Amino acid sequence: MSFETLPPGWEVWNEGETEHVLVYRPDVFDSHSFPAPCLPTLYLTKGQRGRRPGQHRPDPGDPWYVTLSLEPEVTRDTEQYDDQDAAIEGALSLADRFAAGDIDYRALYQVPREAYLDELDRLTGRA
């Protein structure tokens, strides 16, 4: 399974053996209008994501995880999968729901960035 059928607006940022990174609308969330950490990002990782690069080496028996991040401290609950193909399928489904405006990303914020969330609403048809 691969990322050939990404929903509109999503791009593959990085693909590796144990980690894949997908981003939403990097043309809009380009660090000029919005801070770079606000780029909506999907992480697919074998094993839990570490806070620092190189800190975690996954065990062959580790599950795969899919995490939607809107900012470093603003993430949706992580989904867990038994294998990479299932994780990719789960990530594609989550990306599709996000692009369609079916993910309540506003509920993830304690202190919302209104202009940023308004732009996400516009892009995902929720405005």
C-alpha cells in the first residue's frame, strides 16, 4: 500500500522505513501567514514518536501509530495499527476526513488561534 491516493491538499513530506510524514496545504501554511509549527501534519510511525529525533529505535514487534498534529502540543489522540499497510490505510482515511472538514480540530485547543482555525475551516469547507 502507498500514498498514491492522497486526498486533495495532502502531500507526502517524508517517507522512511519506520516513519512517514504527510502535510496539509503547505502552500497555505507556509510560515509566512502562519507559524511553521501550525502546518497540519500526519505522522505514521513504527512505535511511539519520540520528542527528539534519534531517541527511539523501534522494536520489530512494535505497532504502527498515526498521529494528527496541528502544533507541537496540539495533537489528536493517536490511532494504533498492527502493521504498516493498516496504518497507511488509517492515515489516508484520517486525511480524507480532515480535508472534508469531518475532524473537530477546534476541540483539540485550550487556547485557540482563531485566524489559523478560521483558515482551516475555509479550506475544509466548514466555514
